[in-house]
Amino acid sequence: MPTRVLVIGGGSGGTMLANALDHRRHEVTVVSASSDHLFQPALLYLAFTGAAARPVRPERALLGRHVHLVEDRVTRVDLGSRQVSTAAGRDLGYDYLVLATGIQSDPSQIPGLAELNARFGDYHSTVAQARLLWRHLDAFGGGTIVLGQSTPVCKCPPSPVEGILLADELLRRRGRRGASRLVFLTPYPRPYPAEAVNEVVEPILAARGIEVMPFFDVDRIDTEASVVHSIEGDEVRYDLPILIPPFVGADIAFEPPDVLDPDRFLRTDRHTLRVQGFDNVFAIGDGTDLPTSKSGVGAHLEAKVVARALKGRPASFDGRTNCPLDLGHGRGTFVIGSYDRPVARSRPTRLKHLMKIVFGKVYWLSLRGWLEPVFDLYFKLTAPRPS
Amino acid sequence: MEPETVPHTLVDARGSACPGPITDLSMAYRRSKVGDVIELWATDPGVKPDVRAWATKTGNLVRSVEHQPDKIVVVLEILRR
């Protein structure tokens, strides 16, 4: 009899994993709160270039025919009794559970931020928010743009640097850069936390006249005076604020509750990806507490590990990251590392930018698993080297 | 270990290279209060200069930095918040 695998979350990781399982061995069900699947990296281009294509497809069309889809919001997960409850009153059981529950933006953590994001938009939550931000950038005639992540945990760590560089590119193309001041806020000691990537990024920011305020953890925003204050005691005035909100794990009640850390991220074994204390429960993607970047490629690689484990094969996650970084003006670089191999310096090229664009184009196909041989070869050829 | 040296908060950032241990330290700092002690474990050698620069900027104290075979252990005291 096939074992029942229940996947909570229909994002990149959940969808890839469900499609990777063999329907002769597993009866696979995905529970997704949304009937739509958003390609999240596209929000950057909606917000900073006014890209028109809607990066959304129906989740049903992205899943293999063997995968059951339940469109419902999970409210409670009891790992002891193997019971999952939903908002519509469903009770779902499982033999194996995969938590691909993701993270969500939570501007309410910072005084003034919810009001600020609602007025100016952001590029880490929804299509509507990204388009709102584009309308403000499109209409921007001059003044101070302040951009940064409010807290140290950020979905897609390259995205803050990408945002400020694309804003710079837009203003230059429109001849408004001279009337604008660009300020980049970061909670880190330097613009990009990994030193090897920073060696590439920092000179580019300097060459483009972008001011950097390091050690800037957003504490509160005075929306009357248009000033952002940091925990460290600094402040900056804005005309157009682009602040990436804090992120928290999904709003699901867990039993036992201590499988979550204080930020509601799932306590996950770094190598087996099992949730602490439960051999039949795995976690993948942004919702884990793994010390890696929260990114689609992470979810992809973790889904491969869990698929192998569920097939009874040896499987261990090595912490591999592979994040493309758009440097503007058609150039890009990659952030590649793993748990035991530090991120190495990667020269910016047009090819790397093109690769980022191609990854976006083939995303929908990659969810089905049809490109896995190509990805396997790519990951092998680009594997980080020992330090 | 003497009870008074037991850290209030242990932050395990071993294996973290990107975004890096300073992420975990900053998150712990957000939740901290004056008088708290944070013990940070890391494997990324960049943690040493980063933590010292962080402490100078934020007005907090690096009590010790110790190299152990499998990790670097940094103990910080929160003086300002």
C-alpha cells in the first residue's frame, strides 16, 4: 500500500517535492492556502522596471496528475497524533509530513512600517504591492530614496542590493539621478554580509554614488517627519522609502509548540531536514531555521533531499546556496556556498545576468522536475570549492 | 561552568556563511535587554572582525573570543539597547 505523504505549502519547495515523488509508492497531497502560485523573484522586476507580465499561475496546473491538491489554509498541526486541521474544518492524516510552509512579511513588528508599506508598496509580498512601489518609482522626480531590509532575516538576501542598483539604473536612464540621493540601509557591517560578495558589490555602490548606512536595524518610522530610526541610534529622512518588512513563519499552531523558534521558524536538522524530534516530519524552504539563505534554490535543493529520503535512499543537505544577484545595467554575479565551503568571489558578467533571466523563464517547467538533469549538471559544475 | 558565567542566550550560527553569523547576532540583539549575555557560536572566521565592529558601533561589550577546534565562541554583554 502506498504511504501517505502530506505536503503543507504550494510554493517552490512543496510543489517540486510533490512532483518528484513516485505515485506508485506514495499517495501525495498538497495543501495550499492559495489556488495561485507566485514566482516571487519576479516582484523585483515588477517593482523596479515596471515589468508587465503577471508572474502567477494556477497551482493545479503546476502539479502532476497524481498529486491531490487541497486548497485550504492549515491552522493546526499536531505532530504527536499526526493530525492536520484546516480553516474549512478538514482533518488530514499522514504517514509522512513535509512542512513547506514558507515565511510571510510582518510589517506590524516595527512601529510605522505597516502604514509605510501600505502607502509606498514593497517587493517581498504581493504583485499588488510591487506594482504600487513601481508607480511611486515611475513618478519619482527627485529627492531621497531610502532602501533597506528592516531586520537581519531577509527573503532572498541579494534582493536589497538588487533593489538599490535597479533604482539607480532607472533614475540614470531617465536623467533624474542628479536630482536624487540614494541611501542604502543595512543591519550588517557592510553592504553585503558575505565578505567575498561584498568585495564585488561595495565598489559598484560607491561608483554609482549610493550612500551606505551600515549597522542600521530599523527600530521605528516617524511617518509625520518622514524619518527612519535605527536601534543603533541613527536616523535618515526619506522622500521615497523602500523598506523590506520583517519575516515570520506561517501562522500555524504546532503541537508541540517548541518545534518553532522565537521567530516561528521550524527547528530543522541541518542535514536530514527532519523536524527536531520527529522522524516522519521534514521541513524545507524559507520556513526552516537552517543557517542558509532563504531562497527558491534552497527550497529546490532541500526538496530533492527529502524526495530521496522518502524513496529510502541516502540523503543529506549540504547547505548549498546559489543565489543570482542582479547588479543592474545587464550584469550579474552569483552567491554560491555551502555549510562547510564559504562563499567565493564571483566576477560580474553579462552571462551571469542572462542566467538569472533564463532561470526565471524556465521556472514553471522546473517545478515539474523536467529539467532536473540540467540542474544536476549545473549544480555539479558550479559546486563551491573548499577554502 | 559556574552559574554566573552561564550565558542568557546561546546563538548557534555554525555553518552560516551567507548571510552569516552577524544575522543571528543581530536577531538576538533585537530580542535582548541591557545586562543580557549572548554567546555566539560560529565557524565563519569573518565573525571576529564583524562582531568587534558591531560592538563598537552599538556600544556593547565583547567579553571574549575563543577559538575551539570545531568553532569560534564569542561572548558579548549587552550594555546598550
